[in-house]
Amino acid sequence: MANIPVDATAFTVFDMKELSAASFDAGLAEAGDELAVVFFWGVDCFNCEIAKKAMLAQPDAIRALGLRWFHSNVYEHRELGRRFMLHGVPTWFFFHRGKRLGRATGWHGHAQFEAAVAAVREKIRAAQATGGAQADAADTGGSSVD
């Protein structure tokens, strides 16, 4: 089978920095106080391509979420897949100040992704209201957000 190049348009449009296992923690540190999201994807992943195309169809709405974007091909960086116990892609993990606060699995549309971002931001607000301690990632009851 011919080697088909990955469509990296979404990575460029949303200024996603590529992370490897070696650069992961330092890359997230660059986000500082921004809410960071890592898009875990894989080569020849049909659902990953669907997610990228859906995001590209509404770039202003995606940018309005105010996220610091990163991406990682877990087929190339398998140790990240193991580290985060990924069972499938696409998956997005949300981080604040380097701490994992939640994830969204699969692309279920912009509204559901926006809800995942809102849930994570609420965790940050709640933690800050209780003295700045970060909330641990906990199940919010949704099928695509934890």
C-alpha cells in the first residue's frame, strides 16, 4: 500500500505544537496558565481525519475556546499511549499547569467538545475557589468527558 501523507492542515491552522514522549512535559509547561489540550491521533485513523475536518469547518468556534493546542501521533509515540492508557483515537486530554484535568474521546461535534472544555474550566475555577488546589480528574458522568 502506498504511504499516504498525513493531512497536517489542522495542526497548522490551530498552531498545534507536536509533542513526543521526550518533549511532552516540557511542552505542556510552555502553556503556563493557559488551558492546554493535547490531540492524540494516529496515522490512517479515519475518525481522526473526520475530527480534523470538522474542526477546520468551524475554525473561529474552535479558536474561541481559548485553548493552547498540542498534538501527538500515538502510533509513532506509543509510550504516550501507554502513559495515558489510550484505547482509541482521537482523544483529547486537557491540562492546566501540567496537571491532567479531563479528556474527551471521539469527536461528537463541536457542542460536546465545547461542553468538555467548559467542564474542565469549571474544575479550574472550583480549585481556585478552594485555595488553588487542583481538582483531580473525575468522571463528570458524560460518555465523552471525564
